[in-house]
Amino acid sequence: MCMPGEVDSVTSFSTKSKSEYFTPYEYDTSAVTILKFKNGAVGKCAAIVDCLQPYYFHTHLVGSHGSVLDNKFHSAKLKTNKAQWSGLSMKMLDSGDVSDHPYQAQFQAFFDALDKGQDMPLTSFRDALRTFKVIFAADQSAANGGQPVKVA
């Protein structure tokens, strides 16, 4: 959704925290994945849950046309100030209480799509399948010590 093109291969490393706080977790609690796209672009995704801190849903997207950092953005195409970030008028998801998260709207979009017999916008079965192929390839890479895995 954030980058055009298909993922060609992934290289992933993950580990499970040795801290007693995270013993109940059945999965690796830190992972970093490098994505290589068929068009030559590269990307990085990281998921770190083995930390003790207040809830924080961090978003950082960078690109040649602009960047987003949480509720701030910068874009030469939009002619924003080169010396500072511009602000997005939005509430940050800074609470583990999901009442302020967009789930209600997502569920409504899902049921509306079902009623109309249409794909859900941005998250059709086909889109989800592409995403899961990348996730499963990343898991396979991490399990094999970071060996690159082609996305089937």
C-alpha cells in the first residue's frame, strides 16, 4: 500500500527476548526484515515488542517524494517548509485502549463490502494473500538464519 511494485525476496532476522517479562510470548519478540522489490527498490520493516515503555504506535515512512513521521510530514511536492515538519491534524494512537483506534470504521468497511459483494478497499483477499506471502517468506528467512527467501 505504501510502495508500488511486488516484493521479490526478503531477508529477515528475529530473536526472542531472554527477559523474564517476555517468557509468556510464544513467538520471537524482535524482528527486522529487508524487502527487495522486483523494480529494484528496497524497504525495511521492524517489529519490536520486547520493551517496557508506555504504549507507542510509531510510524515512520520515508521516500523520494516525502516522509511521514507519526503525525508530521514533509514533501517537496507539496512545497512544505524545508526547515521543519508540517503537522497532520489527527489524534495519535497513544493508548493501549483500542477505543481510539480505527477498528469501528474498518469493520464497517468490511461489512459494507460484503453487502455489496465487492472487495474491501485496500485489503482485498488478493492484497491480503500478497501480504501473507511476504510474511511467511520473512518467517522462513528468520528461521534459516537470515538466508534470503524468494516470495512465491
